[in-house]
Amino acid sequence: MSKESTAKFNVKTIVGMGVLTALVIVLQAIGSVIRFGTFSITLVLVPIIVGAALYGWKAGAWLGFVFGIMVLATDAGAFLAISVPGTIITCLLKGILAGAAAGIVYQLFENKTKLGAVIGAGIVCPVVNTGVFLLGCLVFFLDTVKEWGAGAGYENVGAFFLFGFVGLNFVIELAINLVLATAIVRILNIIKKPESAA
């Protein structure tokens, strides 16, 4: 690879990551006011998946980190009042691991089928995001979550986790990713074509 093509690649990557980072920030700020159930809907998983597919798992981890910072800034007040360290760890880890996992899954399947790679990344991203969030709740906030569940009429904290706490949000986030999967593939094909022609 020549110096010129390396510099071109780096500029494209920096610009692309800048745009996706800004998109994550804006979508989280907007999404923090859209609520179905207890918490706001996460709209930022799509740009995280696009970034992870275009630029690799490290880019996905970066975009997930930005997502985690934005969640702390816009939507974590109830948890910050209970445990600042627990909230920071949970918010950052869920974003970073979701973005990295999306990139790894995409890279595993990209050569076989782009659509399959995007669908796989689109499934893994919200599963990891929600899974790490629930794990953080179990480790840092279990007593509070039990109180919230009892207040909402749930006798079992597991049922509250699944149905009252994150259930509908997770289904909506997963559906958004799967519905947009073909659009994401088209975006990736358009963006990657000039690189392969060079």
C-alpha cells in the first residue's frame, strides 16, 4: 500500500468515524426522551454496527464508549443516585462490549455473506448491550431493582427484569436493527466500492 493510499484511507476513516461519533451523540440525545416502559429506547446501535462493520471491532468499541458516555450524561440519573462507580462501569462496559462484539461477529461472517454478517452483528449488539446492563443491575443495583419490581407489582425480580424492566425496549431495539439490516448492507456496499476499485 502506497503512502498516498494509506493517507487517503486514514482520512476516510477519520472522517467516517467523526460522522458516526456525531451521529451516536445526536441519536442518544434524541432517543433519551423516547420511552417505552422504564427506560429510553437505544437508537444508536445502528451507527455502532455500521462503524464496526466499516472500520472493525475497535471502531465499534469506540462508538460504544461514546454511547456509554452519552447514556451517563442523558439517561442514568436514577442509577447515579444509587452508585456512581456501578453506573459508570455498567454504562461504559455495555456500550464498549456491544460495539466490539458487533465488529467481531461482522468480521467472522463478512466473507461468506454481508447480509448474514450484518444480521449477526445486529442481533449480537443489542443482546450484549442489554445483557451487560442486566448483569450490572444484578451486581450493583439488585436491592433497588427488587424494590422497583415490587412497586410495579412483580413478585419475582426475574420477571420484572424480563417484562417490566427491559423487555419491550430490547424487542424494539432488535427489530430496528433487523429491519435496517438491508439498508446497512447497501450503505456498506456504496462506501466500500471506491476502496476496492482503487
